Amino acid sequence: MNPVPLAEKMRPKSLADIYGQKHLVGPGKIIERMIATKQPTSLILWGPPGTGKTTLARIIATQTESDFIELSAVSATKADVKKVSEHATQNKRLATRTILFVDEIHRFNKAQQDAFLPLVESGIIILIGATTENPSFEVINPLLSRSRVLVLEPLTKEDILSILKRAASQEKISRHRLPLASLNLLAEISAGDARVALNNLELARSLAEGKAITSEIILSAAQKKLPGYDKKGENHYNVISAFIKSLRGSSVEGSLYYLARALQAGEDPKFIARRMVIFASEDIGLSGNGALGLAVATFQAVERIGMPEAQYNLFHCAAALAKSKKSRQVTSLMHEAQSLAQNYPESAVPLHLRNAPTKLMKNLGYADGYKWQADFKPTDGFLPKEITGTKENK
């Protein structure tokens, strides 16, 4: 039987055990009131990893005497959602309240999120979703309008230190084995994530083999625990940068390798799809007008179909963009137009290009000489007279 991880053993069981988030769990605050009145409502808990989203959901369910069901949007299937619906419906008949906690709810696509609407509207479930992403962009509006969005803040260094000291006391790790300098280092490298801090402590204790847990051991433990990819870390940007540069360099192999790395590390596929939509106009543009349509269709496929099936669309699009002829013409034209607009923000629109819906306007010269025919080029061009040095006004 595998031992219980330290982070799970230290998970708070009541609001009194929680460090941080006083704006939510303090006296008179929303979660404290919700528990005191035993009247939970649907919530979207938005905050960085390791700030207590899962813990809060479990405490709310326990202390409001609700049946707690937990799903992960990473692995949950349509069949799982159906089972939850059937179970919660039976609970309602028995006058038992059901709280459904969906971890990483932003990973569900629109259709998957839509499936929860009738359950929330009918009171069959109380939905608590957890997300590290901005719910304005990642959670559908109908769910947002039926939920309270609560923002969780990263834990302070003092919060992390308190958690680590409590863990050391519970695990009987003496001050001699875990000196203050080591505690401070664990807190500093956790980046406000209690789970990271506790996982690093657990691994460092194992590596120390009964001896003092030094800074060197802690850094070694942190290195072992750090994934090769972190959505908020430098390697996240490095991998995405390498992906875009491989597309730009027409390397199909490189593009697909970095795409696979990002997806395997848990990158949001919609983020990757958005990057390819931008790339299609920025780096291919007019040399391959079908590229933008393919990229937009890929984004829609990811949004509507979801993973893992949409990975075919992502790899298809990436390979096609890598193989496409490249051109920065659209980007150059955009920058030139933006520069002109910035330098001549108040220039009068030439009279011959103005609309002339009245006789007075026509008498003033509005639309004078303009002809309604394809590719008509007026003698005075299309730009204001003071804009010189362009192809049209030379």
C-alpha cells in the first residue's frame, strides 16, 4: 500500500486550519457565511495552483452535510458526467444535496460545460469549478451567470512557513534536521504554492536519509520535482517560442515535437490553437490565404470537440503551417498603416472619398469624381494630401 503523500496528510479539514484566503474564509466572509448557514451556492474558484481550491470545496461539502463528487476535466468522460447526473438526481429524491467539484474546469470545452447547465438550473447539483485560468475566457457565460466567482490569492511566504512548520511538527522533523534557513528556502522556491512546498519537503527529507535537510538537498529535491514544463515558468515560454520558430523555419519535425511536448505537459490546447491563428496571418499572410481559415477551423475544433480527439486537428494544422510558404507582408503592411495613423491621426478624409447622401454635400465636393466601379482609382488617390512619401502620394 502506497503511503499518503505529505501534501494530502496536511490538507486542512476545517476553515480554522486554512492559511491565507482570509478575504473568503474569515469571519463574516462569503465561505464562512455559506458554511454557517449551510446554504452553499455554485462557485468558480479561480487562483494559482496550491492555493486551496480543492480543499475549500471539500470543506464546504463536509460542513454543509452535502454529498461530494469530484471530477477532473482532464480525464472525465461523457459517461462520468452521466453517472454524476444519475447519482445526484437520486440524491435529490432523498433530500440529499450534491456538490460536484470539477477540477480544471477550463479544460472542458463549451459542449462539455453546457452539459452541467440543466443540472445547475434544476438544483440537482451545486457546481464548484476550480480553474487557474481567467474564467471570463474559459468558462461559458451561462455557467458564470449562475455562479459566484471567487479569486484565491497566492499564499504569502509567511503562510507557507506556517504550513511547513506545522508539517515538520506533525512529522516529528526536528529543528536540528530542518533549520530555519532550510525552511525559508523551501518557502521562497514554492512561489506561493503550498503543495509544491510540502512535496519538496517530503522529497528533501527522503534524500537526506535521516541527516540534516540542507539547502543543497532542498535545491536538489526541487529540481527533481520541477517538471520540464510549467505553464507559468520560463520553460513554458521556451517551448512555445521553439514551436513558433520551428513553424516559421518550415521545420515540420521541430514543430510537431514542441507541440507534442507542450500537450504532454498539460498545456491548454486552446492556447496553442490561438497561437497558430496569429501565426497564420503574421508569418504566412498573403502567400497562403488558406492558412488562416485552417487555423481558425482548428481553434473551433479544439473548442467544440475537445481533447484528446482534437489533437489530430492541432497536429494537422501545425504540419500545414510549417509546410506553407512564409511571408511577412501582412505584418509589414500593418506596421506601416499603424505608423501613418499615429503620425497623421487628424488628417481630413479627401473630399472625393466622402459619402454624399445630400445635395448640399454634393455641392461642397463630397464624392466628386468618384465612380462606383471595381478597381476605380481616383486621380488624387486614397490618402490625405499631407501624407507624402507613400506609393500613392509621390
